[in-house]
Amino acid sequence: MSALNPFTGGSSLPDHLQRGQYGEKLARRFLQRRGLKYLTRNYASVRGEIDLLFRECQTLVFVEVRTRTGEQWQSPAASVDRAKKRRLMHAAKDYLQELEVVVPYHRFDIVEVILKRNRGLVTIRHIAGAFVSEILSPQGNH
């Protein structure tokens, strides 16, 4: 008899994908409790994917969730390198073009979710405005 994965209770997905899905669920709840309005998850274009999208007042918030167990020495946010940021920015640009409306403001946030192996949550950290887009204008979707 094989052991059930503590993150999904028996899903056939690889462990890192199960952890990621669980982390996104926790991040979504965390941000909703802080007043952000949830829009969608896992928006994908040919140029990238955005884990979560929220609205906070007039700001569209693109969220990258990084879920790790407590064993890594590097902070989860540090794993969002320049290439990943560019993919996120391109996906955001594609999303804004699909909307066909001007969004007054946008920002890129990172949510770190650090778990214990037994599914126990260690910490969630929200980094609002974690990086600035090199592709999108500071305001609107030009």
C-alpha cells in the first residue's frame, strides 16, 4: 500500500505540482482575507502563466505564488528570476490585451508559502509590488 501525499490526499500529480496547487489555494484565501477581490487563477498565454489575478480598488494584481517546504535555504521569492519575471510580464500584457479595456493601475506581487512536510503551514508572506514591469507602462495597458 502506498502512502497518500499529504498535499492532495492521493492525487496522481507529481509532488511539486500538488504542493503548488495547495500553495495557490492558501495564497488565494490569504489575499481574499486581506480584502483583495479574486478574479481568476492560472491564466495562460503562449508567453507565460499567471498563478492568480486579483483586483484591489482600481489596481489589477498579478500574483506569482511560490510554495516550498521549509528545507530550502533560498527564499521562495528569490527563485523568481529575470526570465520568470519577463514571462509573467508578457502573460500580463496578453491578459490586458484580451480584456480590451484600459486598466488604470497594475502591479506584480509574489506570495511565498512555506510548508512543513506534514502539510502544516509555516508562513505566508505577501510581497506587494515585488517587481516593476519592463514591458507594461506604469499606468494602463499601453
